[in-house]
Amino acid sequence: MRTSMRNFWFAACAALLLAGTTPALADDAAPGQGPAGLPWQQLSPEQQRVLGQFQSRWDHLPPAQQQALLRGAQRWESLTPEQRARLEQRAESWRNMSPEQRQEVRERVQRFRQLPPEDQARLREEFQRYRDLSSAERDAARENRQQMTPEEREADRGKRRQKDERPNR
């Protein structure tokens, strides 16, 4: 059951990662010809195990998509059991989201990627500080934030930015 869940997670993540690139990858093969990628039989037993859900259609995937899946499989195998468990939990959360919630997440990721690198780094640091809080502290911070007006939240953001920009933190 655990292995099938991992394979399911990997397939779901791979599908998400490739969802935006599939139309572009579909043009890789010449018209009338099948893609000339890596045959399933040439994958290592470990690669076949991790990519098992793709076996029936592997030989028909565009080469670029095969390479992307192989890179994903390699990353998956390099993770610790704790990292895999955390990713499985995230995949479960993703599966439980409505299409609207998924779209909102995609839009947030897009906005984050458009931020300057220093803003991205600041947000990552803030998130890490939040994650380092105890469960009770996170709950209290979340409740406090929910009770703020949008103006108060913006003022709080400004204070944290100023604090982060000071030398000798």
C-alpha cells in the first residue's frame, strides 16, 4: 500500500509539473512518427518501480517528457523517508483541494515567482520562522492575523520588512 501511494504521489506530482508543458512537448515528434525516446526496457529496475504508473504509455511519451519524469524519479529516490512522507502529505492535501483552491495556489506560486529574489528570500525566511514556532504559537499567530483588518495586516507586513532590512539582526 505504501509503495502504491508513493507511486501515486509521484504520478500526481509529475502530472502537475508537466501539465503546463505537455502541449509544447507534444510537438517534439515529427508528424506521422512516434517519439524516439528511451524504451521502457532500458530503464533500470529501480526507475521502472518508481515510474510504474507510466509503463503502459512510456514508449509513446515525448522524449522531453520522459526525461522530466526520469529527473523526478531520481529526485524522489534521493529523498529521505521523512521528506517523502512530507511530500505525500502535501500530495494528499492537493488531491483534497477543489479546482478553485488549486487554481488559487497556482496563482500564488506564479505571483511568488514574479517577485524579486530578495523578496522571495525574505518570504522564505518568514515562513521558516513561522514553521519553527510551536503548534500553540502558530495557532495563536494565525488567530491574531485573522482578527486583523487588511490595513492592520499591511502595517504588520511593513514593520516586518523594516525589521528584516536592519543590519545586525
